[in-house]
Amino acid sequence: MPAGRQRTNPLPREKGQASEAEIIAYARERIAGYKLPKSIDFVDALPRTPSGKILKRELRQRYWQGAGSIERWDDDNRAK
């Protein structure tokens, strides 16, 4: 994960949903610490394509704005 980015997971909001702390505590019991989300964002709906697939790039845009540019690499693995 590039420097400056936080692990945040957007989740659709549902009735009777657990709190952010409860979800992170549940995950802490089941996955490695470095994989744990730092926070959970609740959203009304996830962006989808007309066929119903989740548009992950639109979710990322919100969190990656201003996080820096992506370096391009040539065949010799040198930054351009």
C-alpha cells in the first residue's frame, strides 16, 4: 500500500447493522493484524455497473484523491 493511504472499507448501510467497533473486533479475531481495516465507512449504496458489478475504481477514487501519482516502470524496472 503506497504511503499516505489508509485501509478503509466502505460498507452498505443496513437495518440493525453492527457498529464500526464491532465489525473491526469481529475481524480482529479472524484475520491477521496487518489486514485489519483502520476504519469502516457506511454508505447508502455501493456504485454498480448496469450488470450489477461493484465499481471498485469509483470507491477507490474517493480515498485515493491527493495520495500521489502512480509511477510508471519500464522493462528494466526503473521509474520513468
